[in-house]
Amino acid sequence: MCRWIAYSGSPVLIEDLLYKPANSLVVQSKHSRLGVETVNGDGFGVGWYGSHETPGIYHSIEPAWNDRNLRELSAQASAGRVFAHIRASTGSAVQQTNCHPFRHGRWLWMHNGAIANFPTVKRDLTLAVDPSLYPDIEGSTDSEVFFFLALTFGLAEDPPGAVARAVGLIEETGRRHGVELPIQMTVATTDGETTWAFRYSSARQSRSLFHSTDVSTLRSQYPDNPVLHDLSKDARLVVSEPLGDLRGAWQEIPESSCIIVRGARADLHDFAPV
Amino acid sequence: MCRWIAYSGSPVLIEDLLYKPANSLVVQSKHSRLGVETVNGDGFGVGWYGSHETPGIYHSIEPAWNDRNLRELSAQASAGRVFAHIRASTGSAVQQTNCHPFRHGRWLWMHNGAIANFPTVKRDLTLAVDPSLYPDIEGSTDSEVFFFLALTFGLAEDPPGAVARAVGLIEETGRRHGVELPIQMTVATTDGETTWAFRYSSARQSRSLFHSTDVSTLRSQYPDNPVLHDLSKDARLVVSEPLGDLRGAWQEIPESSCIIVRGARADLHDFAPV
Amino acid sequence: MCRWIAYSGSPVLIEDLLYKPANSLVVQSKHSRLGVETVNGDGFGVGWYGSHETPGIYHSIEPAWNDRNLRELSAQASAGRVFAHIRASTGSAVQQTNCHPFRHGRWLWMHNGAIANFPTVKRDLTLAVDPSLYPDIEGSTDSEVFFFLALTFGLAEDPPGAVARAVGLIEETGRRHGVELPIQMTVATTDGETTWAFRYSSARQSRSLFHSTDVSTLRSQYPDNPVLHDLSKDARLVVSEPLGDLRGAWQEIPESSCIIVRGARADLHDFAPV
Amino acid sequence: MCRWIAYSGSPVLIEDLLYKPANSLVVQSKHSRLGVETVNGDGFGVGWYGSHETPGIYHSIEPAWNDRNLRELSAQASAGRVFAHIRASTGSAVQQTNCHPFRHGRWLWMHNGAIANFPTVKRDLTLAVDPSLYPDIEGSTDSEVFFFLALTFGLAEDPPGAVARAVGLIEETGRRHGVELPIQMTVATTDGETTWAFRYSSARQSRSLFHSTDVSTLRSQYPDNPVLHDLSKDARLVVSEPLGDLRGAWQEIPESSCIIVRGARADLHDFAPV
């Protein structure tokens, strides 16, 4: 499986997010604490919204922990919206087009989990992608097809609704092919303004997902972390696992729910497939 | 576009094929003489039939001319059937799953050329692939979809017929989408025993393709080439461009034809899409 | 050999430098016009001074023309000082630690050319590097050893003097080993404020080197190039070969000379080894 | 640190060594049991003696567990002498020239451990390498310098003596620079006929090292392992950690000793630096 983090707030140097925390994503790439796989070394990706309309993306097939370009890039680039993802392949090839976050226009998408028996259902799911979007699929992962299903179902207009319909189709398609538990997922998506994150699985035993309490709480818990002192009050993180030991600074996102982060607000909603 | 060579005959050290000739495929990777692109540096691949049922494959995203592992591998491995291909991408990603030769079971396939406007026709063509074969598509190239269409249409039973039907479908599909000249191709495929090579294009102006005259003629033309002296009499090469200056040693394969190489025999047939 | 460009001026989007010009460095990576090698596909590098003291570096072993991360990075990052280099290896391995520009502290260094018979003189030259700097040598190229010799001889205090002494040592060492023409070079180095570029060779037949005339002249010659309209008046380029057809916009830097670019000023000096 | 295996015996398919055992080297690359690092994902290498004088080498910067070319190569190549190594970098770059086994002529060399404070002692140690060998150093690791010291001290004539002198120099040099415990090592080297393996560290607390008991014992312990049934009686393995659970099949090589494997014989000797 994988691990990811989604940041929104005042512009932050990417290395402050990826390298500085005690249990940073780069640390997790070698030794994840809560992941199904402890090693997430099958490539990684970063997406960030700089001063341009379209977010930048850096995808690499190296493990994050030994990639020098990631260290360089993240020491130079600041952004107010950052998605980062480390990958543990469940079978599909380790190649840049299979690295998250995936991008379409202004949208980014990343996924931890899997569509069960993907080879069996891949054709049916891919056929359900809008033919005008179909040529933009570049890789071979379940996660990217999932993204394109959400785009097909109106991600740009109604993200929770589009994801619910995509998950509904995945579950229906899986069951039609005899797959008992068709999906396992934590997903984050953003248009550069708002972040939507989902925690759901057919078995209702979803991978871990947390969001940060407000920055002032974090600051008091990590007084030695200079990064936190530079963050704006509305800075928020949604993460596969806490970036440090003080779990109190992090709230678990409940099973079968969606969190919508917009500025300082973080609203929880129930999530169910349609 | 790309360049390729297909060898059959007595076991030969792969480096004798890929590095030794004056205009070897590795030389062509940097300076092709007859190619549409002079540089074919977007990855490469080698497929070879060793002592096992299934051929081995080495795919790399580095240019062939600077890949040390290719040099090592080809200095160690001998084979009686070798396919090798250097790639100049026409847009799809440079990744191992897009490198030729593609493999399915005992079959290898490599292609120089393109399906025109592939993004436009990709969905229709991919849908025509047998659903049981569909999950085995790993990359994003036109060439691999072409291979899977040929497999769908019976490559294993009747290679020329299957390729003719695949090309027929590609042309029909292209024209339905307003593509005037849907395909440009030289293709080689083998089951490890026989090699079938095709030269065709909708415009009837196909990429170059040559086959070697018999080895004794080659030997007399390249007296200083020790490789040729070790080859069996039935050794044959089909190549995108001659491996040396003496073009007399090479016969051009005519437009719209198929050559079938089995042992010392090389039979030419007309080729037309069905 | 290689090709490089050195930019100084108002902050510019890196893609405007690397992709937009008709004969951009990325174009040159596949089809250099004036280079000894037409293909410079053995990796590349970019160094840029963003908002931090230390410049960022992106090094890749892929050819520049097909590297997606370069496209992404250069579409996001703006900088007022940019060094970029495409490599055609003269033998040493294609690896990130052999990609230019090399960095030490705030300094960047890039080189087109070669130290002749480098394996023969490498040990003596490396021994001449200051022992306190020695451990920072990471790669295996002549260019990096040359950089460390210049650092040893006081690059930070007197760049032209340090380079002259480094070249003097290289020539003396080469001749001691029977090398007639020990060096071929165009070199650029910068501390982020000033750029020094050198054109020299033992044979006095050095690789090409040009600098841009002032921006207003360039603008009138490339009226359709929007990039030029955004540049400050003091923007300057030093390049291995002109970025477009209008050579009049470019002045050749004479044999055996050094150009010092500081703000809008570009001063030419004679250069001779010490 | 790292993990390695050294095989000698009847020709064996490399995949039988690298993939088939329960705790194979590929498994160890993600989850080493006895290593200082559980993850050895910073590249790997295989060296094998095929039908040629010089062994072949495959070096990759990908983690072994996800490298498809390794799987292909090892499914095709058989050899009677195989060295394989997975790397966990202690700081030097992840690049092919830093991957073990290193090769010089017919000799292979691989190392688990480190020369302590290598940046401090690197220059002195490198200077001690025979000047005629010096230009052949390609990478930046301590392990390769160690190999070249052994070559300098007569590896080809007296391997145990040469390694003892190299270790003696490393310890003397380290201590002169204030390094208390200059070396930690398990090393294997071979000329393609005999394998010498060393276990030593300045602290006398060396990394684990085991050798297989004779094949008939192994067969009885792993009755379901078809690989073992194909091996000749003289097949021997020296490994960083046992390839399966039944430790009884493996004998620990004692601290400060050297094992010499030639045919079916495996002789233990004391090892001490000179």
C-alpha cells in the first residue's frame, strides 16, 4: 500500500513537510509505523501549487529516502498546497506514470489502498471512463483509473458526490465479478483551494487517516519544531499516519467519512458509495 | 520512430549483433542513417531465446549507447533468436513497459512506425482486444495495443492473417475517426522458431526494411568481420537499416509485403490489410 | 562534449530559457548545431538561485529532451541566475554525480570540453586538490576535478586567477605525462552574483562560446519571443551556441579570453594559464 | 550496511539463488532479519561467471525487489559462480558505479560493513592504491577503495595476505586520524575458481556471516526445495544471513576468520590484519 500527506496553509518550504518531522513521509518511506507495508520504496511523487495555475509534479521511481533531486527540489520550492505520496506497489510497474499524485488540469489525486482483483475489473472500469478523458490515462494503476472515474462522475463540480459514484461503480463492478470486498481506500484530492480526503473500504476496516488539530495545539506539542512557528493559523495536514509521536496532536478521521479542508475549516461528513 | 533487428540462426553472442557491426543498432541509437529520427534514445529492449521456453527480455529507459548493463548482458548471453529495438518516442512516456520487444507467452513483437492520431483511436482499438488478454497490456503505446490486436485475431495460429486483420481494424477505425493515413509500420514477430516481418503503411510509403542475403555472401563482403565466420549457414537478419555500408549484402523488403524466415528459408509474400 | 547556458538577470521562468528558444538547450540535447557531438544525451543538470543562499540543483541521467521532471520543475521555478548543462560523456559513467553544474557552497561550475588523457593524469591532479576539499569530490569526471582545483587555488577570492592556476597545473601535468594538448574548455562559474566564463584550449582551437548582446537588441531581433519582453535590461546569457538563428544577436567570445558578467556589464579579459 | 551471497558449485539458474529461497536475497532487500538495516534498497548487483573468461555484472540503482530486469536476467542466466549483493548506503551516492560486486579483470569483490569516518581517511587510503590501478576506480565508496587496496597488496597472488595488509593499512590510517574502530567488514572475493570470505571488525563484533553445510544436509532440511536437488555435491554458499529458517543448515563463520571455498572444500583460517 502507500502513505501520503496533504498540506494546506501558508506557503511552506516542501522540505519542512517531507524531511523535518520526526516521522516524516521520507522516514515513513523506509519505516512506516502504521502501514500494511513497512517499506514504501516503489517510487514517490510530490504535487505543489506554486505561483501558476497548474500544479507542478515531481515523480520518481527511486525510493524517496535516497532521491537527491527530491531533497534539492524540496529545499527550494515553497507552496501553500502540497500533496506527497510514497508508493508500495501492489503489482503494477514501478514507473513515473504510476506515481501519485495524478494530475488533471488543476486537480491532484492520490490514493492509499487498492481496488481488489484489479486485473479482473480493470476493463469494465476503464470503459466507464468518459471517452474524452480516456486518452489522458497514462499509467496502469487502479488508483489512476479510480481518479478518472471520479473525473467522469463530476469531480470538478461535486467532489464528494463524484467519489461516491466512482466507489459505487467500483463496488458494483467488483461484486459482479465475484469480488467480495472490492475497495480499500484513503484518497485525497484538491483543486488547489479545497482539499477533500476520504476514508472508506468495503470491509469498513480502512487504512489509517488523520488530520492535524489546529496549529496552535501542534506548536505547543512540538515546541522545538521551528517549522510550526512559521505556519499560518489555518495550516492543516491530512496524513496517513501522524508525523511524530504525539498522537494527541492528531485526530483520527472516522471510518466511512470525508473531511473537507478549506482555509482553517475542516468539516467532517459521512461518506458512503452511491 | 524506431529501429530494430531480428536475428535467427546458430547461437550468437548478443554483443556480436548489437555492438560489432559498423552500423550496429547501438550506433544507430545515436546516429541512424535511414530513420525518420536520427536519434533513437528513448529507451530500448532486447528479447532472446536462451535455453528456456519463454524468451528473456531486457528493457531499459536509458539510451542504448550508454547503458552499461546492456553491454554486460550482451557480452554474456548467446541466443539463436534475438530481437532488439531502439526507441524514439512519438509522445508516450519513456518507461520500461513501453519498450519493445513486447512479450506474450513465447511470442515477441516489435514495431517501427505509429498508429496515427493514436489518442483519438486508442479507446476503440483497446476495446477490440480480447477481454481475457486486456489485463496483460502494461504500457501505453500504440505498438503494444497493435500486438494485442494481433494476438486477439489469432497471431499464434496464423500470424500473417492476424496481422492483416489487426491492420485492417486499425485502418477502418482510423478512417472512421477521420484519419486519412492510419498506420505506418514495420513489424517483426516470432514464436522463437519462425520470424514474420511486415512492411506496410496506409500511404504505401513505409519505413525502410531489409533482410540479409545468405551468410556466405555476407562473409565475402565483410571479410574482416569475425562474427560472420561463426554464424551457421541458415543465419538470417531482418533489419530496419543495413548494419554496414555494403548495401549489396542486404535486400530491401518490398512495400506491402511480409517475409517469413524459417531456418535458411526466407519467403516473401504480399501483405494487405483485411 | 557538452553544451551549456548561463543566465543572469531578472527572475525568469526556467522553461523560458530551456524550452522556448528555437535552438534551446533542450533542442540542442538532440540536435546540437555547433557541437563536436550532435547528441548530448548522457544526462543533464540545472542549477538555480532561488530565494535561498544555496542554489538548487537538479541532476538527471536521462536525456534532457525526454525528462518529464525537468519540464515540470522548469515550468514552476523562476530564478535570476540559472546554469544549465547537457552532457555528452567522453567515457566516464552516466550518473548524477557526473552531471554539471557541480556545486560547492554557493558556487556552481560547468564545463564543456575535456582534460586530455584524463585517466593518465587523474591521480596527479586529484592529489593537488586541497585535502580538506578532497572528500567533497563525488563523481569521476575531469570537469569536477578541474572545479576542485579551481577551488583549491582560490576560486572564491579570485576566480580568473584560480582558473588560470588550475589550467596551468593541468597543462603542466599533462605535458609531464606526454600529453601534447592537455585541455579543451569552455567553463562557467558563479557565486550567484557574478558569472565568469572562460574559453580556452591548449591548441587555441576552443569550443564555441557566445554571449548575448543587450536585451533591447535581442528583443528587436526576436519580436515574437514573449520571453524577451519580460526580461530586465541587465539580463545576459553566455551560451555554447546561439539559442536561435539570428547570430547577430550574439557575440562570439574570443579565443583565450574570459568574460565577467555582473549586472548589465559584461567585460572581456584575456585569459592565459599560469 | 548490506547483505550478500556467494555461490559456487554446479551451474545454477540465478533465480534459484535470488528468488526461490524463503529468506532469499531479494526478500532480504525489503526485510532483512539479521542486518543492521532491515531495508537494503539502495541498489544491488550480481556478478556471474558464464562461459567467458570475464564475469558478467548487472548493477542497478533500483531496489532488488522491484527490478524487472533482474528477474528476467536471473531467469535466463545459469552460472557456477555467482556473487550477489544488496546495498544500504551509508552515505555515498546510489549509482551503478557504487554497486557491488566490483570487478577487476577476473576478480569480483563485495563488502558488507564500512570504513569508519571514510571522508576523513579516503584521501590517504586512495593514495595508497597502486598508481597504475588508480584510474580504474569508478565509484565513490569505501568498499571499492578497499578492493583496490587489496589488489595493490597482491590479491591475485595471496588473497588472505592481501586483505590482511589492506585491513592493516585501513586500521593504521584510521587510528592516525583518531578513529577508534576503523573497520567493520564481511568481504567476499573470487577469481572465478576459489572464493575467499572474511569476517572481521576492529571491535571484534562483526556482521553476521554463514556458510552452508554440505548439500546433502541442506537437502534433507529443505526437502521441498527443488533447487537443492539439482545442485552438485560440491555446491557451497557463503551468506550474510541464512536463506531460510533452518539455521542448523548453516554454520556461523567465527569472528576474525577467513573461509576458503574451493570445490567441495571449505577451510576455515584465522584472520588478522597485518
